[in-house]
Amino acid sequence: MNTHSTEPRNTKPRNTELRTVTRDDVAHAASALLDSGMRLVLIACHEDDESFRIVYSFAGAQNRVELSVSVPREDAWIPSLASFSFPAGNFEREIRDLYGVQPRNHPQPHRLVRHGHWPRGWYPMLRSAAEIPEFEPDVESFPFVEVEGPGVYEIAVGPIHAGIIEPGHFRFSVVGETIVRMEARQWYLHRGVEKLFEGLSAAEGIALAEQVTGDTGVGHSLAFVMAVEDAAGIEVSEPDRLVRALLLEMERLYNHVTDLGSLANDVGFGIVDAHAQSLREQLLRINKTVTGHRFLRGALLVGGAQVLRLPDPVDLRRIQAAVEELVAVSLSHAIVRSRFAGTAVLPAPQAGTIGTLGYVARASGLDVDARRDHPFVNLGESFHVVTEERGDVLARYRVRAREFSISVAVIVDLVARLGPSTGTGTAVVPTQPGAGLSLVEAGAARLRIVSSSTLADCSAGSRSSTPRSSTGRHFPWPCRRRSSPTSRSPIRASTSPTPATTSRRARLPGARSLIPHASTSGQPACQRPYLESCSMVRKRACESVRLDSSIRLAAASSSTVPSSRSV
């Protein structure tokens, strides 16, 4: 386990440089910013009266840069950046699905957010999309790869699950206890949350932001509030920023303890999960005493924050000791360790290429954390960034366990720094139009929340105009697909173009035939880097997979089948 510098790199508002570029110049400008070490954090589309405005937001250690591109309605396209940026490729596909702006020369120009039954030519974020047309039969969804061969079984999970989690479909191809391949299909729900923000006042938008994701109410609402404040140039007092940091760490606590218990449960150690859920309930009850809501809603304001009371450090230290005992019990169990170790490995180079953030990135050795890299307050000496190098389930478990203890220490320190203060309760009504951006290291999102807010001028105060919020939600699922195969056999895969209607099928050795071998060498030059680095991450209708016939899985002999692994 590694620890890194606690010093925040800059706690003052950052300068944002806005550059207006043309479609011909945006790829070169974006590539130069990425080469300089900046990260692409968001691509947002704005519908103006006569055109679309595409804004590319980049964040660096000391500054931010936004590239603004005007796109005429009658010729709505942008050049794809997917050849050198995986995150850009997914942002572009989302913009195409929601606004109809086409990413030209995209290596994977298939639907991302809208499933195949969504009406063609209807884009839900447009002003003209108020009337919902009839939905069509599913004609455009990409087919799953079918893995065939001796001993192969296909297990379908979801999209409807036994719990209250949101829908998602996972298709596992297994041989014995070895997961040969896993494919996922997401975005079964489109609630129109971004559309609902339009016309709301900034204060009204907070309540909606708190409900974007149930277990990340503070993360989403804080990102929204800070983006509004950035747009309106609103300063926030230090006591209120300390209260915000405290709420964010409180949210991290109950999410991390939930995951620590659930991971143990996934490998059959249910008693640890039972104790972890009991500790989660205790934390939720503490939350209610702090804000009046078990999920910490109602404490954030534009320009300020206020809680009912501060948490008792004694209660938090007691829960911390119980969590550390559960972690010790889990990791001392040979079966738990064997199931965690070496499972779902996400190497650092792949994590970086995909754009992984949050504790998943840190467990793969990437030293990234918005609390230090893009801070809104100094968290003090108790805070430091923890990383692991293995990139497997064990590493992700250890990062979460260590971060729980660090969050408790940070909260105790924040309580001492606040003294009797519970926040000022200052609420400011923005009166001027503007655009703002914020970055928040959420506790539950497993990544970083980026919120972009545009305020439109209004006689009753500025109102929201299509806020854009990204949790990096495109990135963790490719990470899981990349890290899901657990067979230690040297399986190789390659891609070959096939018609969209062709079934995507891969056969294991022993099956009657194999799909002919092909590679990315025949693809256009602009597509090769993207396909070569992401070929096992995202495959859609124009790809098929071939498993090399010279490699035989250990299905023929049960004695050589590796232990079961949890995805």
C-alpha cells in the first residue's frame, strides 16, 4: 500500500481559459492539451438558437481550459477525438444520442445511451423533443458475443435485479468456474434528469441534483452547487466549505462500509456482510442527526451550507474500530483472500487509457484524487491519498478499507476545526448569466463527478439552462469488461468487421469451426490507436471475436480448472 502527498495543489478558484476554435482545429487543440498533461473531464452540448455549441472541458493541476466549437444545425457534426481519447469517444456517442450531433469518423458509431428501440431521428435533449413519438422494435442493438465450445455455459444476469439497484444486463460465458467472457449492456433508464433542470432556479435544482443517484446525494448536489457558484462568481466562506467537506466524507463512510460487506458476501462470507450492514445502519442514523435526512440531504445551499449538528467523534471512532475488525477478519480468511487476489485485474496502463477515476483508479496504482488535485478546502494533515499496485479485487478492497479510516480521521479533524459552528446557512440567488464547472470526488460513484452548469438570465434571478453532469459513467463498465476474464489461460482476441445483422460468435477449441482471423491492420489509420487499445473493452455490432484454436482452455480436465472468481 502506498500513501501520497496530503497537500492540496490549489484551494483558490482556478482560472478557466475559454478558446473558440473551429471544427477543423479542435482535434489538434485537444491533442495538444492532452499531451501537456491535462485531462478531458467533460464534453457538453448546448443548444443555442441557431446552432449547437460543443464545449470540451480540460482540467490540469493549476488551470482549466475550455474549447468551444460552434456547429450549424443544418450540418450538425463534429470531428471525433476517439482515435486518441477513449473518454472523448463515449462523450461523443452520448451527444449524438441526445442531440443528434454526429461524431464524424468515430471508430464505433453505434448507440450508447439510447437502446435500439428508441425512435430514429428523435433526440430527447432537443427543445423540439417535448412530444414523445411511438417507440419502435429493437433493430439497432448490438448482438452479444456467443462463446461456444465444450463445457461452455452462458449465464444471463439482469437487467432486473433482486435488490433495488438500477437495471443492467450482464452476460457471462463460463467454463466450470472460469469466466471466459463478460459483456454488459447499460442505460436501460432515461429519466430525463438534465431536461428537468431547465427552467429551475438554482435553489430548486439542488433538490433535483440530490436525487440523481440515491447513495451519492451529497456528491451530485455539491457538484451542482459549486458549478452554479463558479458560473455566478459566488464566494463561499471557509466554515461552509468545511461543512461541505464533512458531508462528503460522511457519505463516503456509509458507501465504503456497504461495499466492504458486499464484497465479503460475494465470496460467501455472509456473516461479515451482516455486521457491515449493521454498521451502515448506525451511520445512516448518525446522518439523520446531522442533517435531518438519512442520506444527508438538505444541508447544501448556493453560497453556503448548514447542518443541524456535528457528528460525535466518539461514535465514529467506535464504528471505525468495528470496521477495521471486520476487515481483519475478512483478510485473515484464506478463502476470501484467494478469491480476491488476482481477480478482475485492471492494470494501470489500461486504467489510464480508459480514463478510470476514484478508488478503482487508485487501486490500479493511479495517484488521482480530486480532493487533493482539485480541492475546494484544505482537508488537513489527516488526509492522504492511498494507492495499491495490484489492480485486483483485493487492491480495491484494501483501498476502500483504508479510505474509511482516513475519512473518519478527516471528519474528526473537521469537527475540531469547526468548533461550535454548524455553517452559516448563507443562501445566494444568482442574478447574472454565466457558465461554470466543478469537480468533486464522490464517495459512492467510484469515480469523479463533473458538473457543468449554464445560468440563463431571468427577471426573477438566473435559472438553470441544461446543466450537464458526468460521473464518468461511461468508464467503469468498460473497466469491468476489461478486468472480468479470470481464466489464466493465454486467451487472445482479435477483431474483424462483420455486417450488423451477423451474429457475433466465438468458438472454443473443439467446436466445429472458428471465425476467420483478422486484425485492425485493415482499419483506417485514424481508427487504429483506438481499436488497438480498446478492442477488448468495447465491441459492438461491427465486431466479432475469435479465440485462437491453438489454445485450449482447461475445461477438458477438471483438475486444471482455476478457482472460482467473483467479478
